Amino acid sequence: MRKSVTRTVSATAMSLLLSSSLAVPQCTEEVIAQSPGDAKPIPGHKAFPVAVGHGAGAQGGQGGEIIYVTNRDNSGPGSLRNCLVATGKRVCVFRIGGVFRFTTEPPIIKNPYLTIAGQTAPGGGVLITHSGGVFAHTPIVIKNTHDVIVRHVRVRLDRLSANRESDDAFTIENSTDVILDHVSGSWASDELVNGYGDNDRITISNSIFAYGIPRHDKCALLGSDPIDRQNVSFVGNLCAHNGDRNPDINFPPGSCIEVVNNVLYNAQSEFAEVWESYGGTPVAIAGNTFVKGPDSSVRSQGVTRIRTGSRGKARIYLWDNQFVGTFNHVTKSAKAVLIEKPDCPMTVTPVAAEKAYESVLETAGAWPRDAIDERVVRDVRDRSGRIVNEPGSLPAIAAGKAYDDADEDGMDDNWEIAHGADPRVTDMWEDADANGISNFEEFLSFREVALRGGAGA
């Protein structure tokens, strides 16, 4: 069995950290735990080939209508709002990129079976925001619904809202089978990503959440006011420059919560908070890297247990996390409730924290990366940057030409020709190569690789 270790950095090594991208910490064993073992992935058809976590089975708009987003208007035909509020199975395919600013109350995604495919956008991709003031609420709200997938969009709130308590970048409320994957969020005056109410089978993965606005600068509130047990995965994300809730974990007993292979940087007060106010959260925290930044101090807490209003003890499983810098890595109260193996099988097999660190910095967030995400990643590598006190300016977004799509099935005609599909026929949900993955899902995978500068770009 591989032993779990919490990794600390000696005073000598600390002097090296400031001049290197990631010095390998010296290891001291504080917690002995069993290896998490083999993953028990979610059975059935996956949302997309690399989907992970408890939400991996979300259907999204598979099998449904392709709805073109052709303008950046607040509403009307061809607008993003038009696709978000439509009914039936649907996929938002972007024929235009740039800034999509809701100038009236942002829409609520309440109709199920939706995929927002930001990777289809030309140029620098998709940035969604609001106009500030009294109509400004969270731009992406998934509420009282199910089977929603959001990928490769960024939400940057450059104008302050008059509704600070409902000004997240992303909110998931009373919903099931939801995936947020490769999204980016910044400058929210509440949480950057917020789970509220009776959610279940949720995945938040491969994303960047940075620069929350004080005095409520929070990365992720994974659960709040739950009705019963939930299954939530927080995998491969980067939280940076947020005072606390990196992430906040508060669920009832019987839940399956996994916080796996994330990079958590520059928390001011707390990194991972495990609460007990709903009876005591059971959580697996595995393969993460907690990194002290300029706003962190020796009093900052890495993994901590919050007993305010406790109604039962938390159950915390730690495996192969690394803690970089001098701070309170695992608090005494958290150590008191450590367990030797996860309460329930994990859906993903954690990789070593050092390997995950590099993967997150190289791949997380919406692609193509904009200047904000590039700066965040650079800050982590350089141990630089600070928590900000107000929103910044929106970065420039490169213009681009949409790919040819004569049959309006959402796929690039040239890609269809090269991969056995027919650019004259709407065959997005067929399977030209008989590998069990629809033409459209394979095309989206191709687009993602291309946006990162890989083969096929």
C-alpha cells in the first residue's frame, strides 16, 4: 500500500521556492492512510470522452438541436440568451466569439438537456458578463433542472453588482447531472462558483477560479443548505487569489464528496474548509497542491475543520497532498477526524500531486486562454500576484472566422470530410467510425485539442 503523506517545505527549501516554478517539498509523514485504490467511475455513457466525476453521466444536449449563436445581443434570435432559455435537447454552437454582456437580468437555465459548447467559437472564444447595477446577477445560473454541460466559456464580472449576495460567476442550484468543465471565472463579489440547495451528481473540473472581490473573495462553495446527501466532484481546478473557500465543503453524512488533483494558491485565511453544520461532511481530499502566496501567512490554514453549529463530526480522508510554504497545513481539529480510507469509492483515481500540479497549470481553464488566465498561471509559478480589491478590465479577445458548416450540424465541413461524416447531411449524432462516440462529440474533442495548439489546429 502507498502511504498518504502531507508534504511540507523546510526553511532552506523555502528560499529556493521563490526562484523556481515548483521546488519538490521535503516529505514528512503526518497522516497514514490507505491508497484510495481503483476508481469506480460512473457507469453508462459519458457526457464526453474525458468527462470525470460524479457528473460524468450528464446528457447535456446529446441527440438534440444545434442552435447557432450568431450575435452578441442581449436577447432575440441568434443571441446566447435565445439558446439558454430554449426548450428541448439543444447545443449552443458559437458562430461568433467575444464579449456577451447581459444588459437586463441574466437568464436562468431552467430547461434541461443543454450543452454550451464554447470550444466551437472562433477567435479568442467566449466571455460572458453582466452590465453591473441593479440588474446584475450571476451570468450562468443552472437552477431547478438537470443534464446541463458548460464548457470553454469564461465569466468575468468587470462591473460591480448591486446584488452582491447573488453575484457569483457560476451557480448550480437544486439541479442534478451538471458539468462545469474548462470554464474560467473572475471578479465575483460572492463565490466564483457556488453550489446551493438540493444538488446531486455534480462535476466541476479543469477550471480556473481567481480574483474574487473582497470582502467576500471566495473560490468555491461546493454545497450550501443541502436537503439530503449529495455526490460532488471538484477535480483538476485552480483556485487563486481568493481569501478562503478554496473550496468550502459542507454536506450531510452519506454524501460522496471528492476534492482531487487541484492547485490551490494564495489563500488568505483558509484553503479547504470542511464543515459540520449539516451533520458532518465525509470528504476525500487527494492529490492536491496547497501553495502559500503573498497574501497567505503562517496563520493561513490548509485543510481545516469548521465546527461552528456542528451537528456531527466530519470524516476527512487525506492522500498524497502537498503543502508548499509555511502555514498551518492540516489543523489539529482536522487531524482529529481523519479516516484511513474514503467513506465511498472515488470516481477518479488521483495522480500524484506533483504531476497534477503541472497538468492543472498547463491545461485548466477555458481555451484559448486569455490574458487573465495566463497571468494567474504565471502568478502560481512565480509565487506572485495578490488578491485584488476591485474588478479589472476585460482582456482583448481576438476576432476570428467561424469554420464552414454548410449543413448547420455544428461541425466543421473539413473535419467531416476527413473523418467520414458528410458535410451535406446533418449527421452530428451518428457515429461514422463506429467507436461508440457521436460525430459531434468527437468533433468537440478535436476542437479542444486544436485550441490548445495540439494536432489538428
